[in-house]
Amino acid sequence: MKLGKFVSWVVAGSMLLALPVFAEDVDSTEEEVSKIDTMVVTAGRLEESIEDVTSNITVISEGDIKQSSAHDLGDLLQEQGFMIREYPNSVVVVDIRGFKTDIYDSDLEGYVLILIDGARSGTGQLNKINIDNVERVEIIRGPGSVQYGASAMGGVINVITKKGRGKPSVYVEQTMGSWDFEKTAVGGSGKIKSFDFSFSASTESQGDYSTAEGETYYNTGFDAKDRISANAGWTFMPGNRFGVTYTGYKAENVGNPGYFSSVDKTDKVHTSTNRKVDFNYQGRTGDGFWTWSLRYFNGENKRNSDTANEAPKDEQQGGQAQLTADWKPVRITAGMDWTYYEKANTYDNPAAFLLTKTKLSDDRLVISAAVRCDQYTMEDDEGKSTDDENWTPSVGAAFKITPEFKVRANYAEGFKVPTPEQLFRYNDYGFAILEGNPDLTPEKSKTYEFGLDFNKASINSSVTYFSTKFEDKIDYVNPTAGYWTYENLPGATISGIEGNLGFDIGSFFDWSVELAPYVSFTYLTEYKNDETDEDLYYNPEWKMSYGLRFAMRDLGFVSKLNFAYFSDQLIDDYQGTGQTELSGYTVADLTITKTLFSFEKYGDVSLKTDIRNIFNEDYQVVQGYPSPGRSFFVGLTYEY
């Protein structure tokens, strides 16, 4: 079935289903109860209980973010046990189940997709994502292509910005630390009648850092990193909100030092920017039977290493439209997405999707099924073009044996389209030619997973087994001397076990304090290249985060000691030849927050202290780029 016919059926069906909406009265009461702890939006593209999700999803709450020592999204995910590859202060990518965001800053070329409020962020770089104005981060571990399309083979990271609630408040924050680090931040949130708002803005700078051996790593500082995030909305009827979200990032004179053994003290990324504006409307009927959403977004992404020559922008725009009918026990969501990118080449991608969820046996059994069709057209600057379509299915089930104990199983496929460079590129280097291949097909994956979840009062835990078959990997080939091109090759098999366990001892014994040890991990049981039967590079067998939270909230005291462990991994030896092994490491961070003053009329003053790499571990996330040694940061916040 062609996409056009599928879209016609989806649109026609949605319009017929929607006819009663306009004749139905909307309830005049609005529910203001926060459901942050139990509700998620990423897996089903609308709000639902995490208990009804059939795949493995991780939620990093606002409380987790506040207790973190993270400066950006990359730091935050590393604390949670996700593998991060970071080049000093400039390039930060994340790994989920052996798949990564793109190192060259394009979300089209990555295998893990970053969203902001459910729409593509336009970047694969985690350091460009503001976490000061974030309500929570939801992470789908495993394919999210049926919900969000291309480049979501390994997972989806959805950064959900705050929506203003309650009495308006504002804050001012000043942080100073090692390596002449300085950060100034302001923000606020609240609701005034039917208008809500939330915003944050910050600027920071840092000098060159020192390694754990006490040696200065020159040209690792930056003059400025400015971030802004704002979310404003108008609820013109109960359950109907028109919103605007803006996110922006700009970095200036960021050092690009190269290997520590041969530092380049002059190379700079003079400007690096990312911005996105998102207009959205979400609505529902009073009884909640119909829900719908519309969205248009646009943005640009740029990295300029030469002040004399303006770098071309990655420009992006897109739209989303969906309608949901909830018959209880059956819920159906139908919709359309559109994504368009333009740089030297263009990428045009309309898509249609159908998501269903059925609850049986008094809501104890949940069955999900979905299908998506993406049609994409790519054209280079010389007018060469290609178009194709891709179908993506998923199916899953979850059964609640008891209210606390759930078993689940899920099958999902993912895909990544060939890039215009891989299709049309032609470079003659004199000694060799590199030419694109217009016959390339999308890279694909098939993932099976089975999991158990147990959550009761002070205990939360889960364990998941997953196995992914990665097919049609696009890579360089050298069929004749002096000639290189791209081909679809046999892929890989990646299997493993994910788990987490948290236990609040204080709550269990009804103490007045929180004392909560926790652990989360990923263990890869197999990560083989199907063609060579060799282990895949850049895949540590173990990734783990563990630690302890201790809080006396009555006294305004909160602390967290976190350890992140990553085992040895095989890598390409760019400083030599062939392969080598990057040693594993454990990094410990300590965060302590204390309310110093609390005035009913004049607000609160709090002090936050972070010690990163407490034990001064000498480690490298990327070969040849040693990470910072022990560092200290102290921040003072006034909130009114």
C-alpha cells in the first residue's frame, strides 16, 4: 500500500471519528493534579500511566535533575549509567543499547533520537540541550521509529520542558568552580488565570581544565555558552491549551584541542548554535473520549569553525497532527508527521501512523500494536534525487500479575535512511575517489525484549532482556584500488540485560529521613559483527550507575553520592593502527544542597555544592582526550 493511500484512509477515518467532537460540550472543570511521578507521554505520544507501557522506559524526574551535578544533558545521562562519548566541551553523544546519536551534530545521521516536548530537537549533541527548565526526561530504551520515524533505532530521549503551575515564582543563581568556571542563571514559572509560563536563561564560561595527573589540558575552555528555554501557554477552555516553546543555545570560542599528546592551542569553534521554536495545540473533550494535538516547529543548527567563512545552516521544519479516540478498553491514535531538512541537500519526510492500545481482564492485560509508513525524498545541490518508503511495525503486551508486579514483552522495528552524502557524494582526493551509491536502502533493526517490573511503596525495580538484529548497515567499501563507495552490509547482533533497583530505607521503616541506595545497569551478553563474528567497537560490556541519596527535607538538606562505571571497550586506534582497548573507569560525584534561609514573605536562599570526580580518577571517554580531574562547584540560589 502506498503512503498516499494510507494517509487518505487515516485522514478520512480521523475526520469521521472527529465529527462528534464539535457537537459535544466541554466539561467546565480542569484537573490540576500533577501526575509527573506516574504518567509518561513518549511511548504512546499522549499521556498514559507508565504501568500501561509495554516497552522499557526510564524517567529522570525533576527531583533527580535538581540532585544532579550535571551541567548539561550529557552529564545527566552519564550519571544515570548511559555511555557518553565527549570531546572536550564540544561534542557529546550518548549510547543506548549499542546505538549512538550522531557525532557530527545531525539527528538524521544518528541512531538515537533527541526530542524536545515530543518534536525533533534538530541536533544529536547533548551539550546543546538545556536542563534548567526541564520537568523530566523520558527515555525509550529500544526502537522508537514507529512513534517518531527515522534515526530512532536505539532509542528516544524526550526532554520535556516545564509548564507553569501555581503561584508565579522566580529565581536567580550564581555558580563558581574549578577551572575558573562561572555560571549565572535566572528563571521562573507559574500560572496567572489561564496563562502559564516557565523559562530559564543562563550564561557560563570556563578556562582550560587540568587532568587527574595535574597537567593542564590547553585549549579546553570556552568563552561563553548561553542557553535559553521558555514555555508559555494559554488554556482557553478546560483541557485545551495553545502553547509556544522556544529553546536556544549559543557557544563562542570553544576550544578544539585535539589529542592531549599534540595539543593545538589555537583551533576554536568560533560559534556553535541551535535554536528551535514550537507552536502546539493540545485539546480534549470534557469526558476525555477525544484528544487531539497539532504542532508546527522550525529551527536551525550551525557549527562555524572559521570566522572568515560563514558555515551553512542545518535548517529544519516540521509538523504533527494526531487524533485519539478512547473507547475504554480500546484506544486508537491516528496521525501524520512531516519533517523537512535543508542544508546543501534537502530531506523531505511525510509519514502516517496508527497506534492502538487495548486493556482486558479488568485492565490487567495491556496489548499494544502500531504501524507507521514513512515516505522520504532526498535531493542534492545538483538536482540528483531519490525517494522511497519504509513501513515500521511494533507489537507488545503487559500483564499485571498483582498491582505491584508486571511482566511485559515487546517487538519493535527501527530504521535509519541513507544520508544524501551517502547517496550522492563525489569527492576526488587525487589519490582516491569516494562516490555515493544511489541504490542504498535504509538500515533496519528488529528488537525483541522481555521484562519484569516490581514497584511497591519504597521499592522500585525492573529487569529487561533485549536482543536486536541490526541489518543492512551502510559502510565504506573499497572494491578497487583508489575507489571507495558505500554499500549495505551485514549488520550485527546486540543482546543484553538491563536492570534497576531502588530502595528507600527511610520510607520502609517510616523514618523522617530519606536513605535510598540505588543501582541501574546494562550488561551486553552479545555484541557481534555478523560478517566477521568479531566484537563490536565502542561497546563496553558493563555500564552501571549506583549510589545513595540521603535527605532531611524538614531541615532543607538533600545529598546524593553517585558512581558511574563503564568496563573496558574495543576501539579504533586512531593514534596508532588497527584496534586497541580503552580502559574502563569509575567516576564518583557528590552533590549537597542545603536551604540556608527560608522566609515566608521574602523567599528562600539555598547553597549547592558539587564535587565531581571525587577520587580524581584518571580516565578517558575518548582515546587521547583525558577527562578533567577532581573539580569543585558552589552555587547560591535565591528563589521567591
